[in-house]
Amino acid sequence: MKKRLLALLIAGTMVLSLTACGSSNVKINQRTRQSTRTQITKTTTGSKQTGSSATAAATPTPTPISRDKLTYAEAPELTAKVKAGTLPSVENRIPDKDNVFIAQVDAAGKTLEIGTYGGNFNMTLGGGSWDIARPVLESIIRYNTDGSYVPNVIKSFEHNSDYTVWTFHLREGMKWSDGDDFTADDITFWYYMVHITNFDTKANWEALKDGKTGNYAVLKKVDDYTVTWTFDTSKYPGSFIESGDFKWCWAPSHYLKDIIPHSIYVQNEYWADTGLSDDQVLANAKAKGMNYSKISDLGKNVGYYFWNISGLPTVNSFVLTTKEGNNSRSADLCILERNQYYWKVDAKGNQLPYFDNIYMKKIGENDNTVTMLRNGELDRIEVGMDQVTALMAQLGDSAVLKTVAGSNWGSNQITFNYTNTDKRYADLFAKSEFRQAMSICVDRDEVSLRVSEGFLAPAQCAPSAGNFGYDPEWTKKWTDYDVAAAQKLLQNCGLKLGSDGYYDFADGSDLSLDFVSFNGSANFLYSVLKRYYDAVHIKTTLTDMDVTVYDKLIDDNNWIASMCPHMSVGGFSLKERAASFVPVTQAAEWYGEYGTYYTDHTKGVAPTGDMARLVTLYEQWTDTADSDKRDSLALQIYELHKKNLWSIAYSEGANSYCLITPTLHNFADNLVSNDLYQYANIYHFETLFRK
């Protein structure tokens, strides 16, 4: 499913406690949460202001460091290479003291320990296209768990008074992982040769297009370390700098310039047409170890999934090794090596990262990750909430539990196809009485016990406590179990009891809620819910399928209802993922073809009523730079969701959990699992160390 991302969040944590004697008495459904509203201010953390300043919140605020007093140091293995003459000195590998990134706090705002060098971080490898990227990928800005952010790869940014021109200042002296200079040329190359040509197959990022005209931004190189992005009309922070789809905007021009074919060239003032045929480009790529048969495959992998290409320079903290047998995400042991030219240091000037390597291990059917954690073969494993009690009792002091806050508007969701081509279903789903009946006909207490062993409290599809927009009244709406009331509501919808004991439509035709799901995600939940639906005489079925087949079914509008949808409603806020809240693209099941209509008025279904009101409010939200006004508009959107409850949830949103080895340091507490934060990347692997 397609995704649109932006950012604002507030994190919460679940408290789990073990008695001193090692009992497995875990306290469940007891939550302590902290709530900190993000205020976007006109400051640029750690950078000089010029003109109208950038939008960047300054929390958490680290203790000021005198950059002049920094003394650079490096890992012993790098010192040995410097002495051997095979590597430049650390002062010549990283930016000067005015431009280097100083890592002082973790994503939750806690001051980082000064680490020690050496060793390998051990983790599991799933083999997906993003697995290698999650711990190491660097983006233009870095988010904290409270929604504040700081410039990251870029040193600072600013905008003019009407938000039509954005300026990026780069870090002078910063280098690629192979030692080549990282400059403005690498941004113009990415934009004009890789991106808008669609060589990377991703030339649809709305962050780089004008919101009103649809034209691409004009990128200009001011000097070697400054670029500007100019839009036809105002481009506000929420749709540009904060946009999660705008994670990076650079490519190593020195390495890729001979694999750009003439066939995709777009005229620009910075880069000439290479004149290379597709076959010549594929041959050049093969000589560099990149063996692809199609230009589209080559471009997508070097321009988008670049972290998976061995030998391709990056600015990430760790880079894929070139050692055969370990240089692929499909290897049994995939190795990411320390970036010798990494541009971040700790508060004392020690070049990061601390670990020598990240070992990503493919787990076989007979491997036991818990045993591997205990034996030191893994440093971190993810565990399900139903495993926490037993595992903590089993492992005792040999593991530390970390809670990662979730952002879903409730778990165990169902939603309906409001744009179903069968008008009988579309009209029924549009009735709030029907949705209310489907909500109150289920005993949420039993769902909690059977699906999560009581871990997840009964709740509605609403923001969780501690998250933006939390409303206790909303959380409890339509949650009281009442079979008689549900049946009355169904009758009020015009449904008639048929001879088979199930409700029919008013015209006597069969009514069946045929739920669809994918990859087994709803199988057990459906087995729990079915008897409740039967009890109120609603016939249901469940068809589970591969996710690719499921997504096509949704995109083709060929479905009735979904259980455990692929893109559920809600999240941290509109800034995190607007398409989860508003029908502005073909993405989330709950608005179906209304989202298709927004992107192309010749297709889909035009929204009406409150669904249309969502779009109006969203367009007002994107068209303002005022943080308070945007929050107010977002809350109005939330109110429409509270009023309509287009999706129903039967349990509160779930957190996720991981166990780490006790010797691991700087692994933050109270983090969040979220696409915007690139999931595991929020742990800041470059700052982790073992002692």
C-alpha cells in the first residue's frame, strides 16, 4: 500500500515489574505515560541563523559543548590504519569542529554515556529490502520521540518569509564512506539525474512538488555547501522538511555518474547527458558488481535501496561489507562495517560508531533466539507481549526488557468498504447505527483475554493515552457490550431476519460481511469474533490471502469488509502519516476509492459529508506554517473520526517489546516504533557500546 509520512508524536510506556525473588508476576494494564506537546519554533539547532530561520524544535536540549575544546579521537583499528598510511587522520576524515555532528542525547532526551570502542553488535536479519537500512540510515533531519527534531546530514536549513524558498547548508568537510567529498553536487546529481528522471522509480514524492501547481521544485546550487529549493507557491514545513517521504536527497555522483543512461536523461543546468546506452550502463554497473538486466531494476537499487549494494558509498554509520559471502542481505551472516569517514562524534570528540561491526544473522527454523541472547550470540531480540512474562522469569538478570510505544488507534480493528460498488452495502455501512451495532455486539473483555491474555485493555479506535488528541470519552465510545441494543440498531438500519437466521437487506437479498485479511493476521481474531457476530444474526466469512493479492483486491475496490487492515486508521498524528487520517491517496482501506478520487478526479468516488470535510480541513492544515493552527485543524479532523468511527477497534493499541543483553549501553528507554523514525534507527546504533 502506498504511504505518506510526516511527524508529531508523544510517547508512552508500559510498566512491567518483576518481584525481587524472580517471580513472573508481571503487572499488566498499568500504564504511566508522559505527554509533551511539540511546539515548532523558529530555531536551527547548532547552526548559524541567516535570513528567516528554519523550523526545528529544540527539545531535548543538550548541555552546550565548547566545540573549540573538542579533541578528536578514533577507534584503535582506525588508528592502526592511520599509522600504516592506509587511512587519513581522523581530522582529515570528518568535518571540522564547527560542522561535525555532536551526539549528546538519545532520542528520548537522556544524556549519552561516553562509550568504549570494539566488538560487534549482533542482531537478526529478516532479508527484506529495508532490513539493512533500519539500524544505519541517515536522513536530512533526526527526530526525537517527543516529535522535536534537529538537522542531521545537513547542518542547518532556513526558509524565506513566504516559504517558497528553502535553503540547505551542508557540513563542510563531510565525506562519503569511500573518502570522497560530500558536496552540493551530490544533491543536484541525485535530484536531476536520479530522482526526477525516475531512475530511482520514486519520482512521486509530494515533498518535492509544489502543492498547488504540481511542478517539481527548482533546485539550485549556491556554492559547494549550499543549495536552495524553490517552489511556485508556499511550501510549509508540514509538507516539506517534516515529511517522512523526504528521508534523503543525495547520491554519490563520483560513483554513479557512469551508470546513468541517455534514455532517461532530463535536461538540467548541472549535469550533461552521459550519452550512454542502456547496454553500456548495465555493463558499467556489472563491472562494479551490480548485475541487473533492466535499467529500472538498476536505478531502483542504486537510487533507492542503495544500502543493499556492496561497495556503493553512503553516509550511513555502518556500510555493507565488500567481503564475499557476507555482503548481501540474503547471506546467512550479513556484515555492516564501521564507516571510517562517519561524520558524528560523542561529547568528547570520539568518532562514532563505537562498535566495529553490526552482525546481522539469518535465523533458521531450529534456531532459538532466546537461547542465542542468553549465550551472547544476539544482543537484541523482539518478543511478543504474550511472551514477556515467561521470558523475563526464564532469563532473569541475563536480559533487560525494553518497551517501544506503539501509535495505533486501537488493536483488532475492522473496517468497511464505504465505496463498495454494491449500493446496498455502501448505504448500510454509511449508517452510524450499523457501525455502532458491530462495535457493541462484542464482549471486549473476552477479546482482551483470548487475544492478548489480558494484556490489551478493551478500547475503541481512538488515540491512546499520552498521544496527541487523546480523549477518554472517545476511547470508551460504543464499547459497552449489549447484544439487545445491537440487534435493535440493526433493525433500525432496515435489516430483516431471514429464514436462515441471519439478517438480510430490506429487499430480502442476502447480507454477508465477507472479511478479507492477509498473511494470517486475522485468523485467530476472527475465530473469537465470529460467535458474537452470529449472536446478533450477522453472517460473516473470512478470506485470508497473500498480502500482494490482498492489496490488489483493495486497490481494485473488490471487497466488502477488512479485518486487521493493512493501513489502519490513525497513528501519532497527521504529521506522521496523513494518509492514515484523510482520504488523500489510494492507501488506507477505511476510505477506499475516496482516496483514489483525490489524486485523480476521473477515478474513484467523490467524498461527501464528513468524509469531504476531512479533505477540506487537511488542505487547510497543509496550507499553514502556524503550529498552533495546524494542531487545531488536526483536532477538528480527529473530532470527525470520533463522531463517525469509520473503523472499529476492540482493544487498545499495542506496544512492542524487545530484550537486550545487560552489557549493552546507551540503548534508550521509552522509544517508539514508527516508519518515520525508520523503526530500529531510533536506537542510534552508532552510540551503542558494550561494557
